[in-house]
Amino acid sequence: MKRMECIVHFDVHHKNEVKELRGLIFLEKGKVPSEQDFLSMFGEMGYKLRLEDKQNLVFKPTDPGADYSQIKIRRLDTGDKSYKEDTELRSLLNHLIPGESRPI
């Protein structure tokens, strides 16, 4: 089984600034990250989050005392193709993060 890296580009929204950061998820070749992959990556970085907005990939802190208000994923980069924050990314993520049942 061949594995690949997925670089996750995201913004951490603090009261007076937005920090642009990156994280890394290892996936099987051809796979895309799941909601749990994102939450695990953020957890390893010290962020305790819940997915607030699946469409726009906005995560909110579960700790009311957190010094940031949200984290928003801007872009995924698998090396083969970079998925930017647009309809292509939304479409991709709607398929990889389970949610409401969709018609076939």
C-alpha cells in the first residue's frame, strides 16, 4: 500500500490576527482526508476542535477558554494536485466527509 502526504493549509483566527499554518496528513494513495483525519491532525497540534461548517471547512474550539475563535482550511496539497478553496474543494470534501445522505 503506497502512502502519500497531504499538506493542509489553514488559518487560525485569533482576536487581533490570523495566522497561516500548515499541517500534514498521511493517506493511502488516491484517498482524501476524512473529518477524523483533520480532527486528529489538529489534535496532535494541540487544537481541540469540532467541525462547525462542513461546506466551508470551518472548525471551532471545544474549549471555551481557547485563544482563537476558529480554524478554516484554505487548501489541500497532495503533491499531484492542489485543491484550493473553491467549488472543486467543496465538491471533493462533500464526498469525503460523511454527512446528510445524498441522492445517487
